[in-house]
Amino acid sequence: MGVEILKENYTGKVITVTIGTGDKAVSVGGASALPFHGFEGETGHRPLIASEVLDTLPEDPPAALQEELGAVWDDPVKWALYCQNELSARAVALRLISTDPDGQDASPESAAETVKKVLDAIDIPLIILGCFKEAKDGPVLKAAAAAARGRNCLIGKAQEENYKTVAAAAAANGHKLIAFSNLDFNLAKQINILLSQADFDINNVVTDPTASALGYGLEYTYSVMERIRSAGLMQNDAMMQPPMFLDLSSVVWKVKEVKAPEADLPGWGNVVERGVHWEASTAMSLLMAGGEILVMTSPRAIQTVEKTIDQLMP
């Protein structure tokens, strides 16, 4: 006697968002069931992994990234080309950390020039991320959006303090928008409502509910993401139906486990292998929770996650 598989009934659907232009454009979202539940409904488009590129290097970068990317990371254009041509990346996420007012405090005009140079070099979609300081990101992302006009980029992050400026820049230049909230279901809904009230089309938004690294609040992140996805699919809540964006690179490579030297903690194993596995494990957990776009850095971690996605997609 066969076993009947119980199936959930869904009334909602994740919004489909497309970034990039021409035959290299990429769409995400579109699912009418929980992640990889092809037996219950449509699984939508393949999740997108965007390779992170920094416009300037931070101090003391992790050993795993030095080994994998040290030959290209002195120049964001060279790094982006490496991701596109050698790693077959489907998208690049350019992080403008040089604009951080607590660091180099580079100007919006300087950031815009970097965006232009990267876009001139690649033809895959570009995600443009500021330094995550609200006051500075407003003018920086406004200049970057103008520099990228016509390339249908994904820009962000729009937060409660700067969403009007960032949303206006995205709309005026034909880009999609990342809406950020700090790990809270109600805040994630609120920023989407605010954007809608500011006349920004919710169909051009992706939700960033905040990512946490393995061992640093991953379970809480997972539960918030589950609530967001369940509200969109089971309650047909339009404000909870944008695809989810997870900025893993900004959190994984800061934690002690990926940076602590083997000499200090020999029981933790090889520091390079440790970092690669930490990013891959975090990524797979958040894909299972409903993530559609992941920003990752390690080429080996990305390769591992892509292979796993191959096995899970119907």
C-alpha cells in the first residue's frame, strides 16, 4: 500500500523580480510553495547566489578569502571580471565599503565612478550595496543609481531613516530595491508598507530580514524568515511576498570561528576549510528558510551550495 504524502494548501505566491538586462538577466521568486517543496506547488526560479566584490579591502581579511581571492581583490573591476569569467557567477554584489564615514569616507562621486567601471567590464546583473550607514548611504546610493541607469540593478539597502531617498533614486533610474529590517517580522512588513506609501512598486522590492551566521543567531533568523514566507504563501499577505535577500558575506566572515588562527585554537581545525564550510552551512540553512538571493564570497562555498541546489531543484 502506497503512502499518501500530505500536502499544504497555499493561497499566495512569491513575487518574481528580475535584475539585469538582455540574455544575462536573472529572475528570482515565483514560488507558490515552501522552498524546494515541488510536490506541493511551483518552486519558482532558481535561487541566485551573487558573488561579493569589495571596492576596497578591509583590514585583516580572513585567511580563507586571502587564499581563494588574493590574486584579484586589489581591484574591484578585476575581481568582478574574475567572478563573471572564471567562476561563472550569475550576478555580482559590489559593496561600497570605501564610503564608510568611519573608514575612508569616500565620496558619492567616487563610488559612482567605481560602479561605472564595474558595469563597463561585466554584463551579468549587478547588486549595489552601500556601507550600511544610513546617512551616508542615501547620497551614495543616489549617485550609484544614476551611474547605473539603464542596467536594472538591485540597490540597497533602504532603511527607515533613508528609504525615501534610496527609493526615489531606484525608481528614477529603473532599478530594483532592497528593503532592510532588523530581524523582526513586523519591521519587515513595515518597511515594505512605507515603500508602497512612497509610491515605490512592491513588485520591484526584495526583503532583507537580516542574516545571521551559523552559531550567531541563525535559529532566530530562520524563524523570522519562516514567518515571512508563511505569511506570503498561506495568508496571501502582499507585503510579505517579495523575494528574500540574505547578505551572508557581511556577517559570516566577521565571526570568530572563521578568523581564529589554528595556533590559538588547534582543536578547531584548518582555518581555511573552517571558513569555507561556515559560509556554505549558513547559506544552505537560509535557503531552506526561504532565501531567494544570497550574497556570498568564498568561491568554494558557492560551488558547494550551487551543487546542493542542483540536487534539490525539481
